[in-house]
Amino acid sequence: MIKIQNLTKIYHSDHGDFLALDHVNLDIKKGDIYGVIGLSGAGKSTLVRCINLLEKPTAGNILIDGEDITLMNGPELRKTRQSLGMIFQDFNLLMQKNVFQNIKFPLEIAGFDSKAADARVQELLKLVGLEDKANSYPAKLSGGQKQRVAIARALANQPKVLLCDEATSALDPVTTLSILELLKSINIRLGVTIIIITHEMKVVEAICNRVAVIESAKIVKDGLTADLINHFEGE
């Protein structure tokens, strides 16, 4: 599904070079809920931004279904990005648009027929349990509701992969659990592969079948979640 090979990212500045990713290798299978866990500054957010080319890698390859997206540009890259939904810690909702309009926005950008887009939004509102909030604005929503809107919006173009960058970090424990249950349900019902970037082992334990540990720009451990939890408990 996603094969990351020797991925390296170096940031250049007047103060010198900063190595954010150092020859990272990962193999993510279709249908995985794959966790990438690490401390702040370890490189995990840079990794997820490279996967959808919001950041251009300095070196290495990112293959999605056998196609190297680092070689893509223009229309080909835009089409590939539509297959990669993304949700963020701070929700990134459009405050001047209501819930329905926020979810519809990526469909409008993709050129969907308005009637078909409206029907898709209704499906997504039901999926995330917000049918009664269609006309509400983000300022009136709780953190959990905002993240549900963000998830629905990320799913609008029926992506193959959902990238979650610290998606529960701003939420309380009960809301976090409800969002993780929603993501697990989406993974099962829609077959969407999910990559979760987090600094919380509890998130990994709750939802991820596989996990990689990133430290100082390098992957230091990866494998089945149960095996890695046993490893940490044994240390």
C-alpha cells in the first residue's frame, strides 16, 4: 500500500542544516491502522507531511500502490493528494462556513456536481453522527464535534488513506476515546488505511495494529503493536 524507502528531509537555513528525517523506511499495508509515535521534535509530523508532499523530501521514495509520488507534479500529484485525506490537531475548519459547507468544500474544489456533493455530505454527516449539526458554525461546536467535522471533510473525496497528525491531542480523554472509536469504525466499514501520528502510547494501544517508534529523525523500532508494548513493559 505505502512503502517508504530511505526517506530523508533536511531543512536548510541561515543557521545551518537541520536533519528532520534520516533514512526512514516503513511498510504500511492496506487496511492497517498504523501508529507513528515519538516525542516532540522527533520528526513524526515532518514524516506525515512528506507522505502527502506538503513537504518535499530531500531524498528517498514514497510509493503508494506502487507509484512513486515523489516523482509526481501537476495534475497527477493533485489527483494522488485527493486519495490522501488529512486531519490535524487544531481541526483547520473554515470558521465562516457551517458544518455542511465545511464538508462540501473539498468536493467543490474537486469539481463535483452540486447535487451529488450535497448527497455525499449527508452520507458523511450520518457517518460521523452530526446530522443535527449541519447548519451549525465551528464556533458553536465542542472540540470533539469539530474533529468529527474534520474527519468527514477528510473523507469527502473517498480517500484510500487517512493521515491523522496528533488528531486527539487537543481533546479530553473521553472525547479522545470516542474519536478513536469513530476512526476504528471508519477503518472497518470503509477499508480506509489510517496513519496516526501521536506522542501518546494510549492512543496507539487503543487503535493501532502496527506501530513505529521515531527518535531523533530515525525509526528505532517497528512492528505489531502488541509486540512493542510487551517490549516496553519488559524494559
